[in-house]
Amino acid sequence: MPLADSMEAIALEIRRIVEAPYLVSLKSLHNILQNVDNVVLQEWANACPNHVTLLASVVIESLQLWPYTLEILRKMSCIPFFRDAALQSSPFLLKELLDKATTSSTGLEKFSGICVTLLTDPLPPDIPLPVSAQSFFSQMFEQAVQSPLANNVEAVYLLLDGACQALLGILPQNNLDKFREHLTRMMRTVKSIEDQLLSLLCLAIIAKINRCHKARLGSCDTSSDHSSSPHAQSPISAHTWEEAQKFYTGERSLKTMHLLVLQVIYVCRGDVKMSQDLALKHVRLAQEILAAVDAQARQSWADNNKPLIRKLHEKVVQSGLTPAIQLEVSTPRACFADHAQK
């Protein structure tokens, strides 16, 4: 469905729902959402902010009536304002869903998707993170260690990028070491440019592990207790830290840079059949990883890859990207603006 048609269908259906004098079926909305990108939903929210809170209240009220409403909640919660309104409308909802996900044999399979979505962004100040989030995060992490598939790895990334940032420190050191090894091994198995999303997720998680480690070392440096090694204060072993750093400094960082730029060029190709959501995911991950690469390594790579940088600029200008993707691509493109002119 063309973007304009999707926007119109969403706007009309939601207006029907929120302006009705009584609770109406959400089945038509559920059906429409099956084929709508998150980008379209965010544009709808920007255009109709007054309907966002109203819809959140209706969806929460409907959860007990129709099972498919949970999928509507998951899909619409890609809009942070909607997610916040839903949680504030039902303050115990997140705890209840996390409890269901972590206390039964089938709970993780049934409820992990909605829980990850609700935890993808930091929570509102008046919604505390439930204690059960620790168990949920540990189970999702262990699932990714045991079955390092793209969906499982992405769930860990989203949790670390959102409300569970501080929970990295609760994981056993040997689990982090094992996970880092899995991430490295997974990147080696990716052969084609089309499948590099997994590599980007792995690199982005390693970047988060690095930041966690640096933050812990920084807190140790300012602490009055200097009796123990800083690495002993961190949940990440010295070995994991050293191995993780190689992707962002030295020779391996040059390979990282090459992968990032090739991925952005690939996304900008006009003949690539990729949804807006997936394209944005690639570019945003590339931005995050690029920011983690040592500045000298970035400069060194750029000095030796000017033809590739020019190709990146050409693709961005010529490929007819949507405004949302153009905006996201502007960050990595700007990093190499000087080199593109040479």
C-alpha cells in the first residue's frame, strides 16, 4: 500500500474509533496494521497528536475483550508517546505482562514480543521498572546465547537500548564472555551484504558492552576505594573488554568502517526491495556503531577510501529516498563530507 494511502486508512480508522460514543471493534484497525510500517504510524502520530492518547485508552480498555488487541498494543507502541500513554493509563500493565512472560513454560514465547516493545524506550519517570524486568532480561539474554538468531539478538539490543540499559551489570561475567564470543562467531558466518543486519546488531551490542565497561571503570576511578583492580569492579572481564575493543580501534576497526559504509550504500540503492522500517534499522545501527569507532580510525579509513565515500554521496542524492531515510542517512554522510569532495 502506498504511503499516502496507508496514512489515510490509518487516520480514518482511528478517527472512527476515538470519536465513537461507545467502545467499538478494533478488528479493522488490527487488519490495517498488518501492512503498515512503523514510519507511517509515527507520521500519523505527528499529524494527529490529540488522537494518540485517546487511542491508547481505548486499546487498554479493549485488552480484556479481544485477544488481538495485544498485537495492536505491540504495533502502536513503536510510537513512544502512545507507549507512554498506554502505560500511564494502566500502571500495572508492564508488570503483569513481564510476570506472564517469566513465570510459565510458554510465557516467553507468547509475551516476549510485547514486553520487548514496551521496554524498547526508557520508561516515563512515573513508571518504575518492575523487578521482574531483571528476570525477563536475563531470560532473553540466555535465549540469545543458546540460540543466537537475528530475532533473539535484536531483542537483546532493543532492551539494552531502552529501559534495561542498567541491567547489563546483573549478568554473570562468564555469560557476557560467552555472548561476546557468540556475537563474534555470528559475524563470521554472515557472507552476503543482504544479510548484514545481524552483523550490525552484533557490533551495536558490543559497543554497548564497551560503554558499560567504560562507565564502570570511570566510576571506579572516582571512587575512594582503590584497593582492587578496576576490571574486578566491572561485570565484563578484561579479556572480553580487550576483544570487544578490537572492533573499534586498530586494524579491525577499518573492516568495521568498510562494513558500515557498504551497508548504508546498499540501503540507498534504488533497486533494493526493503521496507522503510528495515532500511531505517540498518542506517540507525550504522550510525551508532560509527560513533563508537575511534576517531583516528575513522579518519584513516576515510583517507584511504575516497571513491567509496563519493559513491555513498551519489547514492544518497540519486536514489530518491524517502524523507525519513534521507534524514537518518545525513549523519554518516556528513562524517565524510570533506572526503567526498576530493
